Amino acid sequence: MATIESPVHNHLDFMRKALEQARKSPAKPTNFRVGALLVDSDTQTILSTGYTLECEGNTHAEQCCLIKLAFDRKVSVGDLAIMLPENTVLYTTVEPCVLRLSGAKSCVDRILNLGKAIKTVYVGLAEPALFVSDNNGMCKLEDAGIKVAVISGLEKEILEVATAGHTT
């Protein structure tokens, strides 16, 4: 996986916007506060935003991005694969999960279910090993042909926001 020294092509700006989303998530000891953006990288247009627990149920940020965009476009989440702009990318403050302890579909699987609709996933921080000790979400995405890049520069702030509400 590549590490991109920020700022490059507004990556740091988009990651900051994702972090703004994460701050909206309620602080709880049972989840990370994560923010995510779907972006058309050709036009630099934000297509959708999301944060942990924004939508009904035990929803993750990436999942909320997809749910909201599907609702706006009046299609199912699965149909987004044929509607997303060609160079759609995902920014997420924390590595997409590969396993949901609740048994729900993981964020990595949700991304992969869209085929190659999401070309690149930009990550602010690898998932801390508080809930799932061996999250290999970035590797699973890369193995499926999706580019993954870690955006440096906000790691400390992302970790503080992500783990707010956790007891040590």
C-alpha cells in the first residue's frame, strides 16, 4: 500500500472533511468515530458524506455514504456500481473494516460488491486493534485490484476523534 505525502491533489483537504464528518458521530465505547467521503476525482466533487451511526442501525461511515447516495439517486446501493462516475474514490478516516462483530456485512465487502466502481480508497489511519485484532481491510482491497493509499498528516487527530468515548 502506498503512503502519499500530503498535500497532493487535495488529499489532505478531503481527509480533513472526512474528519469533520467523524466528529459528528456519537462517542461510544463500542465503536470508532469514522468519517467518509465519496468523491469524483475527475471533478473533485464530493458525491456523498457519511459518519459512524449517521444512518439507522449500527451503521459505519462508508456504509452511510453509500446509503445516502443511493437514496439521493433513487436507486439501490447495488445499482450505484453502474451510476458512479468513472474515477470515484473513497476517503475514510479509518481503514475500512473487514469484519463486523455484529455479523453485518463489512465495509470492505460493501466496497467490493460495487465491483471496480470505487477505484481508490484513501485511508487516514489503519484500524486500531481494539475490536478486531487483525484487520486486513487494506490488503483485501488491494488483492481485489482496488488501490489503497494512506494519507499522512492527521493520524494523531484521527485517532483522538476515532477513540473518543473509549475507556482505557
